[in-house]
Amino acid sequence: MQICVISGSPKGEKSVTLQYVRFLEQAFPEHTFSVIHAGREIRTIEQQEEVWNGLLATVKECDGVLWATPVYCTLIPAQLKRFIELIGTRNAMETFSGKYTAALTTSMHFFDHTAHAYLHGICDDLGMRYAGFCSAHMEDLRKEAFQEQLILFFSDFLEAIAEQRPIQRVFPLLPVISSSYIPEIPPVTVDTHGKRVVVLHDAEPGSGQEAMVRQLAACYGGSVLVAHIRDSMMKGGCQGCCRCAFDNTCIYDDGFLAFWETYVVPADILVMAGTIQDRFLSATWKQFFDRSFFNGHVPAFEGKQVAYLVEGPLGHLANLREVLISLVMTEKANLAGIVTNEPDPDEIDAALHALAERSVRLSDRGYIAPVTFPAVGGHKIFRDEIWGGMRATFKADDRYYRQHGLYDFPTRNYLQRIGTRATSLIMSIPAVRREVVKNMPTYMIQPLQKSIETSTVLAKRKAKQ
């Protein structure tokens, strides 16, 4: 069979993910693999029609398409995102329609599930037959047990093609949001109390996004900085080179760092506005998020109130909503809200005013919502990965984690270890175990009741009342 590999890595042949493909080539020599370096060659693909036509011919002639890409910032790299946008804008969907496809990614398993959900949705939109995925850790290929599973994954993909296996669509088509937002109510301004408000966007002139940005900015009574992210003058997307790991300095010599320090760093309230293109925001926004990796694994939005303005069918994209929310949470910021143009246009004015008011109120109070699983799990992944070997290279991350006590391994709490061991020994006594099991709910709430009784926070609140 002829397998077309669409490589999303900007590193080309030096891609970690591509080494997994090379392994498959060795394991299945009876099949032919043709690699399209969509990530590395995206500028050439954009600018040279003959290159674009050549890769479409490769896709058309193949029996199956394998998307092989690293995971960058909860999704595929911006370069591959741009390639997918070109498929739509250049009306090339028919070339992909009906092709059997699968996805192979490498990552640290940090939001690999959202990257795969995005790719699956894109394949469904293109009319492809999505036969499955393999999400590998960057080091998994060194393990023989994983090599065997990788062979089984690809064997199943080949069998799906050979059998012409029927595959149902999982992600429904997205509706077209026809409402054109035109502000009707002059905004009642909200006193910002000196908070620095920044609105970043990628709006096209005359778009609904531009109207929402303008209306929200007018809702804030103080000075508001509004900037188009193209003004950051990014020369390109993240290269995945990790040269920033030592001191959080990007290899690019462009305007991005200055833009970041001018708008993002000083913001107390940061609003990001974008328009949905396929199943995410634009490739430009994805490039902006990818380039922010120069911060390493140090939370870049810590303590800020963050909000989104989204033009498009966000209500039908649970995966995108999860990414937007998790980007805020994992950066130790607080989500002040999300406003879209989906509802009745008459509701948008009120929603924008409410967002402005809430973002200032929460900023005044310093509220950061308690984290949920994505942030907790993400912290543990980064903590273990950095301590386990990455700290040799990611020096800046290691310094930050040490300074902020983020190497919080449970095994280092020796008092807890001693107490757990003692409790385990006592619980081996049948009579004690029966008593504990019988009264477990009571034992569970006892320490919490004590915290309520001794709370200085409650004492101060009662004193004020």
C-alpha cells in the first residue's frame, strides 16, 4: 500500500515523531511511505502552487493518510494548523474525502487528548475515514513493549484499509453562525480602579469579532490597550528546538518578545479575541500560543483575570472550550468569562458589559478559582518530567520549580510517610479495621470540622460583621 505521511513537525527529518514513522517503515517494508513535510515547508506550500499541487497528487494517489505530529500547546503545531486551513480555503477537501486515515503523535501526554480530538474532527469534516490514533510519549520508542504496540496499531490501520472497514462519523458538522453582531446599546462604562486592561485580537475589518472587541473596550472606563497580534511581527512559528529552555530566550529575533512584555506581562485583565477557523481559533492565534513556550513551563498568566471573545460556533466545540479554559487554569490565572456571537445579538451587549464588570471585580478581589483535574494533572506531569531528566536542559524551569516548592513529591513528606505506615499497621488488626470501616464518614470529616473551628479566616470575617 501507498501511505501518505503528513508530518506536522517544523523540524522535518529531525522530528521526534518522524522517527516513529521510520520505525514503521522498517517494520512494514512491503508498503511505501511518502512524507509531506507540512510543518517544515508551510511557507513554501503557501507560496508555490506547484508544491501545493504536488502534495495534493501524493494524497490523491495514496491508500491511506497518516497524520504524524508532535503536540504543541494542547494541539498540533501552528504550521500544521495553517496547512489544514489551506485545505479549506483552497477547496481541496475532495482530495482527502474517502481516504482512510489515522493519527500518530508524540508528547509528554499533556493535553494529547485535545490534539487528537481536534485531528479526528478535522478528518470527519474532510470526509475521511478515521481509523484510530496512537499517542506516544517522546521516549516510548526506546521500549520494546511499546514498539510491539505501535506495530499492532499500524497493522490495524492497514487492515481497515484492506477490508474497507465501515467507519462512522464521530464529530457532527459545525453549524454556520449567521448572526452579524452590531452594537446597539451605548456601553455603560465600568470603573477599572486602575487595573491594566489589555485586549488582543486577530479581527478582520468589519467582522463580528472587531465589533465585539470595540464594544468591550468601550465598556471599560479606564485606559484600555487594544492590539492586533499581527503587530507582534512574528517571523514564524515555534520550531520546537527547545533552545529557550536554558534562560527563557527565544531564538527568533523579531518583535514577539517586545510585544509580549508590552501587552501581556503588565496586564491585570487580559482579553483574547478570535474567530473560529475549522475547529480552533486561527493559525495566527495558534502560532501566538506556541511562541509563548519561550516561558517554558513557568506560568505566564499567573494572577491575571483572563477572558475570551469568540466569533463562531463555540457551543458546538466542547474540545475548543476545554482548551481555552485549561490554558487559563494551567497558567495559574482565573477565567473571568467567555462571550461569543452565538446567541441573539441583543444579548451580546449585556454579556460584554457583564464581562467587563466581573473581570474588574474579580481582579480587585484577587480571586483565582481552585484548579480542577487538567491543572492538577498537568502540574504532576511537568513536575515529574522536569525532575526526572528535563532539568538538565530546562534550567529556567528547574530554578522556578525549586524556588516555588513545586517539586512537591508526596514521598518527601516524611511525617506523612511515618503516619501512613503506622496507620497501615494498626489497620491490620481486625477489630480496629471493623471500627474504622463502620465509622469512616465520621473519621473523614473530623479534620475538616477542626479546621472550621480553628479558622482565623472565619474569625476575621465575623469580627468585620
